[in-house]
Amino acid sequence: MAEPESDKKTWWHETLTSPEWWLHNIVVAIVVGMVVSVGAILGQFWIDNRREERYQAMELRQSRQAEQLQNLQFVRSGSSRDPDQDRPYAALDLEGQELGELQLANADFAYANLAYTNLSHANLAHANFDRADLTGANLTLANLTDADLSIDDYLNDPDQPGAMLDGANLRGTDLTGADLNRASLNNIYYDSTTKWPAGFSPPPSRAKK
């Protein structure tokens, strides 16, 4: 049975004039729009931040590489057999650089970053390594006769370590007369050709890697 025309008009009138009908849809549309907009803004903000962080990290890496190259050239320029040549290399960042076979007697490497640096066959006699970082450095057959790997006496701080030699390769290294007081020698490698200061008892050598 067909619905009377009067009933149809009444239904449409109530639907179109009911505030719940259009208000609900408008509110939903506004909320959805706001959520989408905020999500898009936050997403773009996160992307921009990540891009800026990567850019800054790249700039820092490039800046450090340029600084290390400049430091390397400076150290290499001071390589000579003249023991009286001034070699002020304190606090330089030389991590991972190639300094093998250089003549650097009496050099000042205090506080320098020499981690994983190749110093094999280098002449480092009487050099100062006060609190230098030599972690993982290759000192194979290097001459460290009378080198100072300790710490400045004036500090008088028992918790302050000397040079960090953890993991260093000391095979054949000449440490005769070197001051190893408070030098960190964890996990070092050495063999029977390594020359230690008189009376010094080194920790056990790790297996060669």
C-alpha cells in the first residue's frame, strides 16, 4: 500500500528541519577536517625535523673530516729526525688517521684523540700522551722510549686515568722507560718483542685479532 503524500511531506519536513540531521554532519566534517589537518602538519613537521637532523649530521661529519685532514697534515709536516723541533699536537682530533713511520720524538699529544690511529713504526720517544685516547691504536714496532702515558702530577686525582690504550696493538713496541702510571691497558695485544719499563708487570695479552 502506497504511503500517503501527506506522510511523505511530513517526513521530509522533519528530516530537513531537524537540527540533529545537519548539525551532526557538520560537526563530524569539522572534526575530521581538523584531525586530518593537524595530522598533515605534524607529519610535515616530523619530516622537516628529520631532514634537518640528517643535514646537520652530514655537515658535522664533513666539518670533522676537514678538521682531521688539516690536523693530519699539520702532524705530518712536523715529522723529522730533529728531536728539538716543536710538535704541539695537544687535543688534536686524529682518530683513525695514518701516522705510521713518522718521526715525532718529543711530540705533545696530551688530550689528543688517537683512537684507532695507525702509529706503527713511528718514533714517539719522549712524547707526551697525558690523557690521550689511544683506544685501539696500532702501535706495532713504535718507539715509545721514555714516553709519558701517565697523568700530570699536579692533578692528584686518583680517579683520573692516564692515556687510554685499551685494545691497542703493542707488538714489538718499545716502552723502555715509559711512564705507564695509571695508563689504561685493558685488552691490549703484545708479544715477546714488546719492551716494557723496568719492573712493570703488564696485564695479560689478548689473542691477536
